[in-house]
Amino acid sequence: MTNSPASAETTRALFPWLRQCPHLPPAEYAELRATEPITKIRLATGMSAWVVTRHDHMRSLLTDRRASSNRADPGFPYFFPVPQEFRDNAGFLGMDPPDHTVHRTMIASAFTTRRVRSMRPQVQRKVDECVDAMLAGDRPVDLMKALALPVPTFVIGNLLGMPEADHGIFRAATEGMLDGTSTAEQRRAGLDRLNAYFLRLIEDKEREPGDDLISELVPKYRAAGLYDRLPDLARLLLNGGHESSANMIAVGTLVLLERPGQLAELRRDPSLATNAAEELLRYLTVADLATPRVAIDDIEIGGVLIRKGEGIIMLGGAANRDPEVFDQPDELDLRRPNADRHLAFGHGVHLCIGANLTRLELDVVYGTLFRRIPTLRLAVPSEELSFRDGGLAYGVRELPVTW
């Protein structure tokens, strides 16, 4: 098999491409999916990489052991500037089996379906507490600060055993690490700040264990000779546990407020919240760029030869709009029967370990917010909103609402 013309680097704008509309992926996604579903492009960092746009191709590559998650590989396709520490200390997200399996197995019990379901009452209490504060306070309210960030921050913070007083200290650090506009120095500063925090927290938990995941993991990581990797794991779980969920809550709310017909369906039928969350995950795919890979052997797929050492970026926002899988994919349909076929959480051994936790948070938030504040609406024209784009998670910086 030989490379088709798709192997030639095009004259398109440097990647990542930005969304022209908050609710739609970049225009290049649909164009490539229809004409060159696997094609080589130039990244803003100066590297080249293959982008993958079809659902079947992405799903296949996410289970292909030749497509490596190793962030330290020189060919791994970072599309924004990163310090070397990002490559070397990516946690188990940047590992392949068997190393990945060792770490994932040690934390898996915290994210089982049964354990996540048991967390529903505490998630519901936190959501109600946030909505109570919104209703009691002044208007307009920034939904990002009032609800979207506090809920997943509280949930992952409690799971890790972070004192609630500390829940707010990491936001600047994580924003600096994950925002598409950050410099390598800003990312390093955020990483250093979180590592220092978690080193102290891990030492505290070793002295005085509690009923939390870090306390549970300290002896496991000691026994396995992996104690020095525990801060990386904690940082990864913190970032993954609140960033995407917060953006999904905020941007999902925005999308629903701008689609009154769909929102009316959700208000009439609260049981729709679970499927609505799946459809919004598909429709928005806020972690669109979270599954880069590097080929550690030649891979033939879709009529294209990806050679060993070449980077691969799977565009979840393109795969989740694939008309071969989803009927009328650019339409939001809260009753879509196969919404859960989306790849918003990845697939295969690297399927997001916190997927069920995110689903729970979205289910509770969407099922509560519009029931308790039925007249919720935007407080500013949507054209005035500012969005975070080009990083690992798409989101809105502020979301002023009123009622």
C-alpha cells in the first residue's frame, strides 16, 4: 500500500484549527472527512502529523497497539508549546501497556459503576447548594463560577482527599497548563505548582490516612516502587476530573438555552437528562484534541500508510459528526437513539477512566438546573461570549445568566 495524495502536507492553516461557531467544530473537519479522511497537516509547533476524521478510523486506531500514547516519544504530536516535563511526566495517560495497565488497575476501584452511583447523593447536594446560592444572590450570575466549576471541582477534590479549602487554589495552575494560548513557561509553572501541592498532600496522607483515593494509593504505590509517580497521577486525575466536566456543563447549558425546542423537551421529561448528556457529549466534544498518538510501527489504514515515528491526531469532533454513524449529525437531538456511540471519552484501553463520573455530574446538573430555574436565560448576547479554543478542552471563559 502506498500513500495517497492525502500524505502530502496541505497549504491549510496551521493546526489546531479554531471553531468559527461555538456549537460547531472547525469547518476543515467536515471537508477532510468527506475528501481526505486521513491526511497530513502542519502543526503550529512546526511538526507534521496525520489527522484522522472518520469514526471507524478513529475507533480502530484507538485500539491499535502500534498507535502509542507515549508523550516522551520525539514524534508525539504536541500542537502547542510544552516544556520537557510535559513529555516526561504525563502520568499513565502518556503510557502504553503494560505500564499503563499497572497504574490504571490500582485506581480502577475508585471509578467502578457501583462506586460512582453511590456518589449521586453528594453530587446532588453540591448541585443544589450551588443553585441555592445562585437563587439567593445577585443577578446576572456567571454560571461558570457559580456551578460549572464548583461541582466537578468538589467531586474530584473529595475523591482525592483534598481539603475543601484547597479546592480553589489549583484553578490558575490548571488554566495555565491546558489553555491553548499558554506558553511553555506558563505550562511549566502550573505543573510545578500542582506537583508541589500534591507532594505535600501525599506526605500528609501517608502520616494520617483518610477515606480517600490518595490515602488508598500511597501504600500501593510504595509497595510497587512507584511512589515518586504518585504526584503525576494525582495531577492527571485532578485535571481530567474537573476540566472537561466544567466546560461541558457551561457550554452544554449555552447550547440548550439557544435551542428552546430541545430545552422544552428536557423540561417536560426530566428522565431525558441521561440521554441528553450523551448527545451533548457527542455534539460538543469539548475534549476534541485529547487523543493524540505516535506510530511505533508502520500502520496501514484507510488507504494511507502512516510510518513509524509519525504523529497522529484523532479529531473527536469530526468523528462524532460522522454521517455514516449519526443521522443528521450537525443537529442536536436529545432523543438520539445511538448518542452513546460517541468517542468523546476515547475508546480502548485509554477510555477515560472518569467517564462515568462525568456522566453522573452532567445527568444531575442538567436534570436539576432547568427544573429549579425554569426561566434561565443568557444575560448577554452569545456573540459577546469569549471562548477557550486550541487547547486540550474547549470551553467558555464566562457564562452570564439570569432569570
